[in-house]
Amino acid sequence: MKIAYLCSEYPAISHTFVLREVEALRRLGAAITTFSIRRTRPDRLLSDADRRAAETTVAILPPSWPRLLRAHLGLMLRAPGAYASTLALALRLAPPGLRGRLWQAFYFAEATMLWSECRERGIRHIHVHLANAAADLGLLAASIGTAVEPERPWSWSFTMHGPTEFADLAHYRLAEKLSDARFVVCISDFARSQLMALSKPDDWDRLEVVHVGIPVDQFTRSSPLQATARPPSILYIGRLVPEKGQAVLLEAVALLAGRGQHVDVTLAGDGALRGELEARAERLGIAPQIRFLGAVGQDRLRELYEGAAIFCLPSFAEGVPVVLMEAMAMGLAVVSTRITGIPELIEDGVGGFLVAPGRPEELAERLESLLIDPDLREELGRRGREAVLREFDAERSAVQLYELFARRLLGSAPDRSPQVAKVGA
């Protein structure tokens, strides 16, 4: 079972779950070649796993001009009709305006290279993570393959994360991508419901839910959490961007300080909002309590989780955050927002706390209850880990995904080799 995995950038700092998924599927026997529209910059390869993945990934951009010319000339000479019809399709999918048509022409040029690379490797199915530009390339490359060899049609699929694509349906053309893809992997029932609203009931059986998971063995605390050993601290991991709501966390920490609860907070991650957040911490008078680490690699995450007691993700928009799964697996008490797919991971008051987004007062109350009650932190951490073990283990998710690919692409359940049976057990 040969599959091309395509991302806009692979490997990427904020999308380590894709790398884990690829590695797990390979262990199960899938022959996966990874493709990236843009080559990842060396300074963004923060772990050995990232560097190994980059070495074996085929990057479309920056282009090799001989390879680009060879792909386009080869297609024009082999199947001029396929070349013309797919270019016309690309332009039909363009957003209004000259700029939109120009970008679609670029996508067509890149998709032709992707088709050529897949054809050389005997790959006829392309799977895309995120319904962004990579999905445009996947759609067009599969269309080229089918137009060239209609007797052996190509196919493509994508994993639907959200929430960015749901906020601008026209720009991302989700309805068109959904109707063209062979199937869609939804990471949550929430994501599936949003695509159901864009499609006809007859198409709903193409929407499959497979949770993104984490390698739980890598996020198992080396020693029991010592709830009273030292003052509890709060950890946040993620990009520093407006939709993550870090400013709400800073406001909540300031409210806690006003009540005499001075708690240290570590923000791990980088982004355009860092300078503004640092200035806000100064204005709120809590700068000495806030530590900005910048971007960190996967090999440093365990250390960060081990050093914290509470994990907080005050987002305004999410899919089902992997960092929440990791924190819960490490036994941390977690506090996040009651939005999108997060309630499918956290049962409020059982595996963690959920608060209304954008409400620093409510967030401060939940954080304070955890700061003053080590037994509550321990209980929520234990139950949160149990929830991850039940539904969000990477190996379990990989088996589900492997079987989905086999059923959709081969038309039958896979031959469960001893290795597959062991992983799925």
C-alpha cells in the first residue's frame, strides 16, 4: 500500500503529530513517501526526528528547474489533453480576481511536479494534512494522474483539522475539496459535523473520524507527581498567536496576583505576538512571574511537563490540541476552553477543567482552585491520563488509520500481520 503524504511544510514545529503518524503507519507496513510544498529551514528542525524526516522528504519548493521543466514537458508531450484540462480545472477553482488565478497557476505548476514524483515511485494515492494549499496540490495532482491514465484512476484524501478552514469556507473551498476527495479523515466529531453541513447526506459516509493520538509511552511520568514538593507552576506550549488566547492567561495571572496567589508561568513557543505579550506582562505587573522560552523541540517537552503542575491552553480556536493530550498523559491538571473539539478530549470536572473562552475571571477561579488543592490536581491529572489512554493513543489511532486506508484504497480489510496485531492490541 503506497501512499504519498503531503503537507505545506514537513516536518513542522507545530505539526509533530504528522511525523508521529507517518512513523506509526510505516511500522504497520504502509509504504509512505513524505512530500512538502516548502522545504523546512534548517533552523526549524529542532530535534533529531525532525532532521531525519527532512532528509527523506521530497520538497516541491524551491524548485529544481530541470525537474520542473521535465515534469511539464513530459506531461504536455504524453497527454496534452490532461495538461490542458487540469490547468483549466485549477483556474476554475481560483478565488475571484487576478491574484487568485495567478496563485492557482502556481499550484498547477507545483501539482505537476508532485504528479511526476509520485508517478516515478508508483504512488497513486495522495493524502494531505490540512485543507490548505497542500489540498489544492493533492486535488490537482490526482486529477492529472486520472486524466493521463483513466483506466487506472488516481485518488486523494485529506485530514480535516480546523478551525482555520472553517472560518473562511470560500477561500479554502472546502465544499469543492470535499466533493472531489475519495474520503476525509476528521480528527473529531466536531470537525465531521462542520463538513456534514457542507455536503449532502449521501456523502456523509465518506467522512471518517480518527482521533489524532500521541505516543503515550513517551509521555509517561518517570516518577509519581509530587503535588506538594514545590510551589505549583503553570505551563503553556504553543504558537504565540492571537487565536491561542495567551493574553487571557496573563490577565488571569494578574487577577490571581491581586488575590495573593503569585504563580510562575512558562510560555514555550514563538510567534508574532511575543513582543506584545511581553509588554502586556510588564503593564500588568507580572513580568517577573512569566518566562518566555521561545520555540522548543520535541526532545525538550518531557522536561517542561515534568517541571509543571498545571497546563493551561486558553484558546479561542482549536481542533483537538495535541499538547493537551501530552499534558494529560503526563498527569498534569489541565485547564482549557469549551470550544470546538476540546470537550471530546476533556470532560469538565473529570479529566480537567473547561472554561468559557475569553473570560479571565473564570479562568483565574479554576486555576486558583488547582493552585490551593494538590489533591484536586492529582485527581484530575490521573483521570485525564486515563482519558488519553482510552481514546488518544497514537498506536491505536495508527491502526485505525491503516485499516481505513486499506479499506478505502484496497476495498477490503488489511491482512493483519503479527506486527499490526501487536500494535493494535
